[in-house]
Amino acid sequence: MREYFKSILFSPVTHFNILIVGFFIFVGVMHNNYHHRMDEDVHGYVREFCEKNLEKCQDIVEGDDY
């Protein structure tokens, strides 16, 4: 039984899976951290552009629920 778990633990497939999951966790944490540190909201830029250029994004401004 011990050899079985040892073979799973040292398998390249296990290492690859841990690497992929770790990468996604890292990206998610960095993404959320960036959102918490932002000085301005990215969506505010789009809203400001749409308010200045109504003909380019009429549907976005009319259907806005904010």
C-alpha cells in the first residue's frame, strides 16, 4: 500500500496536475488582488466612453441597469 501511494505521489501526472491547479490559484489570487488595489473601476472607462459617444454604443447605454 505504501508503494502504491509513493508511486502516485512521485508520478509526473500528479506533478503536472498540481502545477496546473497551482497556476490557476495563483492567477485567481493575483486577479482579485489587482481588483482590490485598483484606483478606478475599469468599467467606468467604458461607461464614460459610451456616454460621450452615444451613437457607437446606444444599446449598452439604453439597457444599462446601474
